[in-house]
Amino acid sequence: MTRKRARIKSKPQGTIKPTRSKSTKKSTPPKKAKNLTQFTLTNDQRTDKIIPSGVAFKAKAMKWKYLVGIQERWKRDPAKMIEQARNEWIIVSRCPDLESFLTNSKLVEVNIPFTSESEDWEGRLAPWEYVLSTVGYRKGRVEPLIIIRHLDIEPSPRLSNVSAKPKVLYVESAPGILEEEYEFGAERKIFKSIFDHTEFIKNPTKAELASKIKEYQPEIIHLTGIDNHEAYEILKELDKVPATWSSKDGMVLADSRGEPNPVDAEELADILNCGRVKPAMVTTNLYHSASRICALTVAKGTRHSIGFLDTIGDAAGEFLFREFYSLLAGKKGQNSATVLDSFISTLNILLGSSSKVKGSGIVLWSAESLIKKHSQDKLKTFNTERDKLKNKPLKLQPGVVELEFDIKPRKRLNYSLLHNYSIIENHESGGGLFEKFRINKNCLGIVKQVTIQVNLFLGTENHPFKTSIDITDEPNPLEGKIQIPLISKLIRSVSEPLRTTMAVEISWDNKIIKHETYPVTLLPTDEWTDTEEDRVWLPSFIFPRDSFVTRILSRAQKHLATLEDDLTAAFDGYQRVYPEDPDTLEYADTQVRAIWAAIVNDFGIKYINPPPTYTEFGQRLRTPSQIEAEGKGTCIDLALLLAACLEYIDIYPVIFLTRGHAFAGYWKSSEYHYKYMSGAEGDGIENEKIHEEKDTRNDWHVEMEHLIPLETTVITDTGKFSEALDQGKLNFFNSKKSPIIIDIKSERKKSITPLPIIEEAKIV
């Protein structure tokens, strides 16, 4: 499915921590069972390693479950995070040769005992797939280390098998307002094309889902939709969170009115296993589904279950289930494969492809030990036959070789998005011209030289995109690769929404196999959209070389000389700032004060409401020169103006975004900024407040006055710098949710650059 790209921290919610046992008399023998929990690692060479649990292990399980979900921290310094994970897990495992054991393995099964949800929860919570792959990584390794989990259930349940033509139940759920956030067409098509006996149910209530399972008795159940955590984030933005919302892991189904209803993982597992015959397989295309939903589903009687530790990209998720089920059902030109063979083969492609799944967060749970049944010779034969087929060039044969297209263009195109995609291919926030552009095939082999041409009609000018690619078995999302030249005069000067069309033509073997035209709207060049996908482009509206910025700095020179009582004082950024000498920190503050004084005293800017826009979450932004010409600006205009001035003198600015408001800020030294970006300071804070919504690391840096918020609308009122400081802190700490921080220095390093196209900007 296509999801809203919410960035949600993975929190170990829903786990039940074991309570401390009361002290016992000396004559009472200790309860050894509580202290003897062990997790057994078995590799493909049938070698075992025992990892004992305990207080330290539980703490690390919670910490790394949390840290795996903080994508920003991994981006800042991945090498450091990998080394930290490796060192900590070698220590906590009490297994000095763990690294050697893992580097010499291709497959490892983690045996996790299960008697109840309140016991041994740390084994289910721990991100084994990530940490073991990290510890077992070695340079030059070709195949990824595959991790699977065996839930060792007491007593052992009766298990069902997948038949040659299984009955499949496809459950799709995004009820009420959530339905606007998702599109399930491509995923639905996968199951229709693979299985002959598939029933579909959309937005069911708990009772409706249970009734369907009892009536249909499916062998395979596939859940797709939204987990409780992501739904909460979306509903909170819309002020639609019910008072009774559950914060535990689970899935959103519908209530009796068709509105979102968070169902806890344990209750969901009971529903999935309510049939006379338990499912042989339950798969979940849900964020945060592995630790509780999948584990408890297996604990209640399901034989196998697949889910995700944290989040996963749309292309990778769809590929996972298409490839896995195609192999399992024998739809790839071979006989059907076992669950383990299908899983290994799929992950070998997915984790080794250009669309790598970061963190190895795909989890296979089984109620039986698969590694004991695993045959290396069988898998080797299976993969050898598969490799021969997948490298075979295919010819167009209707009914035999068919291509499927999953294409979804953006309905609205913003110039800042297109400008930055011309620089940043495959940016993490999604495609440029397209939300989705995927080409899939229905069998093994290579479809050679498929030609793609995209033409965005821009008046008399025509600058099409054209390329030829080979369609292989690896996932290959194309949305981030399709770009158009941005030299058209029309696209660089749109002042109001403009409706046009975009044509897509795909040909193969000199035959046009798809041709379609889509309506699109070009947004005004100066319009920015405050959405999860597009707010990242805000630095493109900061113009440090605007002529008004240079005039401000020229006037600020006299204020700087006065404040420093030195006629030779210069705007030299952090050159004189040394954090180990606190007295030097005032040099950064003084330069900011001088710029502030020039804006307030020499230009007399007043506040004005935003100009009208005709798109949801859109805002027209003024350049510095436009602010000067009009003598007015909105909160975000003024924040961007101050940020441009600070960037010009090499003091690192930030923009804070709260609901309906924006204000500026700056780092007091480059060292503080570096430590923040590398995560070197504030470590451990999140572990103390792991369930809170607030990003306590950001709070810490503001509280320590490493990062200074400024309420920039004070420029249009009293003009007092001290009032701007006080109000900036109030803005930051009084927000229910931590403000979004857009750090301009780090975004520039990602090549998010100022727009080059607005004539009124008077760039010098």
C-alpha cells in the first residue's frame, strides 16, 4: 500500500515489565526459573550459542528497540551507531565469540521461550534482526545474514500446513478519515494475481473480522492498513484522537460507526485464531507489528507470521509480499517453495538490492524450529535453478509474460520539490513528479530495454524525460529517478495555480504497451507546503544572497561595533567561539543581536497575515527583497529572513515549526551543532522518558542554551531582543508536541539549496 510517510519513533509500548519479586526468607529456596531465561542462537551449521537474559539484557532490548526507530540518528553517524550496537551486544550477550559465530553464519534462528506475554518479553522486544546482522557484518560479505525467530511455546500447539491451493483472506483496514491517507490498489492486485481462492474484506469491525474467519477458515491471512501508533500521530495532527485511544501495539479496525478503533495486539491475535482451524500463515503490512502482533498471533496457534519491527518503505513492503507469496505458491516458474526457502530467497534479493531495507527489520516468527528442518542442499538447488531462470531474457508473450504498472503522478507539483529532486535522486521523502512509478512482471527472467518517456506539457516548450531500463526481480522504484529539466520559463514563473497535463509512454520491443495522460497542477513558484513530505524543502526559501540581506548586514555593522565597543568588530561567525571558554560564547550572541537591531531600528517591518493560497497546508512565502519592498512579513517570512542573515555570516540557523506557527533560532557554536547532529550529547535522556512524545534530547539542548529559539514576530512589535528570547523558549516548551526543527546547515549538506528562479529576490 501507499502510506503517508509519517516519521514515527519506534517505542516499546505494550510490553509488560516483570515486577520485582518480594524478598523471601532465608529458608525459602530461590525461584530459579525466573533467573534462568535463556535465548538460544542456532546457525545453519547446527551450532548453538546461549544468551542469558537479565536486567542488563532487558535494558539493552528496550534501548535498541527504541534506537532502531530513530532514523535521524542513524543518518547523522551510521558508523558510530553500528559500532555502538556491536560493542554493547557482545557485552550484554556474555558471549565473547559472538562476532565470530555470526560472521561465519548465513542463517541464524533465535529460540525465544513463551509461556505468557508478561514473561520473557525482552526476547520478543529485542531487535535481533538488526543487532545480530550488525554484529555479524564483515567487509566483503556478499549475502546478508538472515535472522529468523522460533517462539518456543509451552505447551506446543497443533499446527496447520499451507495447502497447494490455499484459501487466503486479505484484510484491508483504514477506516473513516484514515482512508484518505492510503491507497491499496497495488497490494490488492498482488493477491488477486497469485492466489486462486482469495476473499477480500475492507474496514471490518472486530465482530465482522471474527465472523469472516470462522465462516471462511482461511489458511493464510494478510493484514494491511495502519498500526495504532501511526494512526494516533495522524489523528493528533487533525485533532481527531478519541479520548479512549489505546497506546499499545495493535491494528486499527472500524468501530460500529465506521470510525477508527485501535485493537490491542493480544485481542487481534485472538480474533485471527478464532477459527476451527488455525491459520498456517499470517502476514502483516503494518508498522510496528513484529514484537507483539506477530508474536502473539503465533503464540495463539498460527504456524508462521511475518511483520516489521519499525517502518518499511512502500516499494520494499510490496516487493516482500509479492516475491514471498509468488515463491510459496510456485508462481515463479518453479515448484512451490517452503516458507523458509521463500523467506531466505526474498530477503537475499531485498537486502542486497539498491532498495536496501535499513535495519533488517523484517521478522519471521514460527511456532516450530525451521532451522532443524532446513536443508542446505535443497536450498542450494532451489537457488541455483532460480538464478538460471531469473537471468533468462524474456520476450513479449501476452498471457505468459506480462508487465504490471503501478503509476501515481502527483496531482500538484511544487517548484521547490522539482528543484531539489534535480539534485537529490531518490530522496527519502518520496518521488518527484510521481508518488509511485513501479513496473512489475509476473515471472522470473529479465525484461530487457523497456523504454519510459514522460512529458510535462509547459506551453510551447517541451523538455521530456526518457530512459531505458531492464526489469529484473529486484525492487526498482522509479519515482525518484524521473526528472525533468527546470529551464522552462513557464515553470520558473508560475504565480497562480496552473492546470496542465503529463503524458507517460512505455514501450517494449518497439511496441507501445502503455500510454496515458494525467492532469496535474503547477503550484506558484513561491508556494511551500507544510506536509510531512514537503516541509523538508523549506530551506530552499532561505536566500542568504538576497540584496536585502546584504543591506541588513551593512546596517548591522554599526550596531555590532557599538555592542562590542570595538570599531574593528566583524561578522566572523564562530571564529572566536570556543565552548570550553564560556566567555567566548557571547560573540555569537552579539552578532545575532546586531542583526536583530538593524532589522528593528533601520527598516521598521510590520506584521501581516499570509497571502491567500488555494491548496491545503500551502503558504506563499516572501523573499527578503519582497519583505523590504512591502515593509511587512508573516511569522515564517520573518523567521526565514533572520535565518538568511545568520547563514550569510556562517552562524548556523534553524527554523522551528509548531502547529500554525514558525520561529527562528541558532546554534551558539559549531561544536554544539556537531555534537547534536552526531548524537554525542543528550544520550540516555530518551531512555528515561521513553514513552513521552517530546523529544527530550532537543529539550536538553535548548535548556542548556546550546540552541537558542527566537520569536521573530517580536521584530514587528516591541522589538526587544530579550522578549524574543523569552517568548522563543515559551514557544518551544509550551508546545504539546516538540517543535519540528529544520536545521539549515545539515539540509544544505544534503544539497537542499535556495531556489534560483524568483526575479523579485534580486539575488546578488
